Amino acid sequence: MATTSLQRLQELDALQDTLNQSLNAVRDEIKRHALPELSNFASQPHPLDDPTFVCPPRLYEARRLALATVGQLKHLLQRPYEKVVEQSCAVYDTACLDILVKTGILDRLANRANSPEGLHVRNLQAELDLDAVKLTPMLRYLASQGWLNETSEGVFALTRSALELRKGNNGRKWIMTPGKPKVATSLLPQITHPEWKYSRRPDQTAFQLGNDTSLSLFAWMKERPEELTQWASSVQSLGDAYHSAIINDFPWQKFSSRTFVDCGGGQGNLSVSLAEILPESKFYVQDLPEVMPIANKNIERRDPDAFHSGRITTEPHNFFEVQPRFGEDHIYLLRYILHDWPDHACINILSNIARVAPPSSKLVIVEVISSPCTVSVSGPDHEVTLDDLVDSTEHRPLAPPAYIPANFGINAKMSLALGVHMLGVFNALERSMSEWSALISKAGLRLVKVHSLRGMISAIECEPVPGFEFNGTQGINGTMTTNGTHTNGHVAHNGNDTVNVHGALKGNGVPNGISNGNGVSNGKGISNGNGALHGKRSLNGNGYRNGGGPGVEHDGHVTDSSSEA
């Protein structure tokens, strides 16, 4: 008993010390950068709430550490029975938030955002024809979670967090997309289904069970254009949330003047942003044919000069076919693509590039790197501290101190939840660093460096392995067989940097009828070329060597496979 009490006291002391350090750093950074004071009751968003705001490295890490510590303190102090009841009632989080937004309550309160007193439930009843007696417990429940401020009994106003739910914001786009409760309640039947429990097919998931359909998500939405449009909007909101981190935290300038191929590039937003900072580079945005009109319209709107000059070009390509665009020093981008596919399909996607790309080429895979939720009672031996980041402009992630999980715990909840949702919708998965290393090496690639970004994602830089054998044939440095013709040390092409290959590997290695690179069974439905829900889970600054092999660099804290992060 005495030992247990002592251990708990040590844990409490450690967490208190960590919280004090992180909050002091947040306060200091706000002052250093002349930012407004933080307040839940502000009538305008804080700069930190803006997805385009480039958060100073120390402030970003201090905020992340503070949130993780608060989460660990709650686990430590909350009564287990209360935790059980709270967790079992979490389904009402979504239900009440839906009511707040979809009944018009939020919009009514937003119209009075500059009026701190808010609206009484009786006023909401009169304006919206909703029972004030029933509204009160639901709005109070939301107030306990920081969405509303109950200024006096029965009177509610929006908090700063709720401003994200106003029309036009990414949070509003996400919350308006229906269907998550149906998927969630069907997860148990999915993982216990006698025929599906080990399936990786996207048409054998909780989505099919919850919606009583045999169609994949995309085929199902193709029959419901309004839901497809809303779903696409929510996916774009996730892309917007971490776009700034991708642009600012990866050293793109080292690829200046090189040719970029944006594989499964959707509307071309990444290429457009990179074209702004790499004016000497040329970009090819590849996706399925039906995406091309949308991509062309978006690129022309965002950067008409680059579009009309041909510096950003779109071209139809299915990434389950051999990559048609290759050459010395080409850079291939795969953003939020591979987490939607099982390992053998990912190996096909990557090897379709590696088999034609010269060794001077690079691949940049932007994805989540999943860290375990392991906890060390001593913390790392060597770590970047918050003091090390004072006045730093370079992002260097912290290693978690004692009693803080390797994935920073509650701070990773969003990415972990999205991972579970992807499982229920696509049978998709996130991968650890060791899993990424194994997959990449099987595709004829070598890891160069893992770049941690200020967000849930990381950038995995890799390059082709010269002479690697692909199912008995070699890549560009050996003899490659293309449509039965040996090319004797090079790949035959038609003179314009495009491989004269058609249909190779179409749907190859994709299980049970999934084909055409769109995550759709039986050839039905459409997508942006990757079957993707752009949800991810973060490395959070902890790279795991775990088979990464020699020459692999990590921006984050590195441990071997046997250590606690």
C-alpha cells in the first residue's frame, strides 16, 4: 500500500512539474510573439485557431505537451466508475453537437457573438420551435465540454471553440457530414463477423453493415450526389488543417528546379502551393480521368499563370499502373494515399514508381506514422527541451517526459479516432515506422529521412534502390520487361518523358475485385484516385528505428525497437 501510494505521489509530482513547465512556456511564447491572450470566452478566433497560422516551434510543442499532461492528470484523478459512465455516454457528444449545429441554434448564437450574454433557452424555443426544457440539459452538456458558456441559468453563448462551427469554417464542413454514428455502432459486428473479421476489403466493413448495403462507400455515395459533395468537403477540411505544416516544415527548397509528379493529387492544391515557393519547378498532377476537369478548374482559379503556361499540368493516371512520368531528379508526391490500402496494394503503388524512376529521383510520402501509447516512468535519456526551442524557427519535436505517452496521449485522440473511423469505412489502417520501413523496402525503395511536421503527419523521404528486382525483373538500372519487350537497361518511352506502357498492373494485387485505384469493389463508384479519407494519426515527434536500417534519419526522437518511447 505504501509503495503504491509513493508511486502515485511521484506520478502526480512529475505531471505537475510538466504541466507547470509547459504552461509557463505557452505564456512566454504568447508574450514573445505579441499574440493575444488566450480566452475561452473570446468573441473572435485566436491566431492559433487559424489553420494557415505557422505556430512557433516552442509554442506548438508546449501546447501539445500541456494537453497531453492534462489528459494524464484526468486519468490519474478521475474515479474509474465515473470514467466508465462518461465513456459509455460519449455517443451523446456527437448527438448534442449535431443538434447544436443542425437545428440552427449555433447560427442564432453566432449572430450574437459580439453580445457576451447570449440567448435564453426560451428565446431559442420561440425562434426555432424547440422545447426549452429539452434543450437545457443538452446545451449544458455541451457547456461542460467547452462548446458553450452558460452566462446565467438557462442563458448560453458560444465559446471560442464553437466559432469553428460557424458557416464557412472547416469544423462546420466536418460536422455536417453524416454517418459516423452508424459506422461506430457497427464496429463490433464488423470485427466479429464470421466471414469478414479478417477481411481487408473496403466493401466488408462497418459501413456496409450500418447502411445495409453491399456497396462500397464511393459506390454508395455515387447514388447520393449531395452526400458525396458534403463528404468531399469534409475531406478537404482535413487537408486544409495541416497544409501549412507540409509547406513550412519540409525542406522543399532542396528540390528547387526539379520536376514534381503529384500522384493521386486530386484538385492539385499541394502542387499549387509548392509552385508558389518553387518557381523554377514544373508540376504534373495525376488522378483519375473524372477528376481532371475539377483539378483544371481549381488550378486555373488558384494560379492562372502557372496553369496557362503549362508549369502545372494535369494528366489522367491510375497509380495501380506503371508510372508514365519519369526522368532524372523527378520528385514523386504521395499525400494521404497509402493509408487507404493494404500492404500488397501499397507495394504495387510504390513499385510502379520505383521500377521506372532513376536513382536520382525521390519519393515524398506524407502520412501518419503511428506511435504506441507506451509510457515511461523515467522519460528519455536525451531529449529536446522547451528551453532548447527558445527563439527557434526550426521545428524539433519533444520526446515525451516521464508519465507522458509516446504518442502524447489525449493530444493524439483526434488522429486515433480518425484511424478507427477509417477502419470502419475502408478497412484502412495507419502504420508504425517499422511497418512503413518494411513496406517501403519491399517496393524497391530506401528510406532517406523522416521529417516530423507540426501536425498529425510526417513526411517520409525515400529513393529507388538501384538494381532492385521486381518479380524477377529489374528496374531502370537493370533489364525491365514492359509489355513483353526487353528494354536492355532503360525503359522505352515515346519521346515525351512518358512510358509507352498501357494497362500494366491494372488492379493488380488489389483483393477481390478492387480495381482502378479507386477503392471501389466491382469497378463501381468514383473517387479522387486514392479511395481516401484524409484522416491520420501522428508520429508526434517520435521516430522508431524498428527496421528503418542504416542511413535513415529521423527529425524526431529516435529509439530502438525495444525501448520505451
